[in-house]
Amino acid sequence: MTALDLITKEDLQQFKTELFTELRKLGISQSTDQSNKRWLKSAEVRKLLKISAGTLQNLRINGTIAYNKVGSLLYYKYEDLIKLMDGNSTNK
């Protein structure tokens, strides 16, 4: 490649597509699947459970959801959320 060769948006898009194809072949996903994480932040929990910030706060206050506070951030164990959802199943 010389100094005058330009990379176009199409070139970058093609590279991205090829890169993701190769990553998928290796078993590496481009998704940000929460199940791969051990700890989730409040925003991730709200998105996962489809609840509001107020509802999440109520779940913390009444002890339904365990959490850890580091500085001003709240963290929740993914496995605890799964246990909570399994325990609240309507198909018992």
C-alpha cells in the first residue's frame, strides 16, 4: 500500500464482516451477553429484568435482591438474579 492508497468505508465494513466471521468460527461472540459476566451493574440488571430504577431500589430495600456496593456503584451477582427468577417461576 502506498501513501496515496485510501481506505474507504466499504473497505472497513468488509473487514469488520470478515473479522466477525472469523471470530464466530473461533466461538467468540460479538454480543455482550450478561451471562458471561459474574457481576452486573444496576443499569444492566434493569435492562435484563426490564424494570425501572425505582423497582430495582425497592427490590434492594425489601431484601429481594442481594447486592454489593463498591464506592458509589452497586453490583449484583448474575447467578443470584437467575436464582431469583427461577424461584419466582409461575410454573412450579
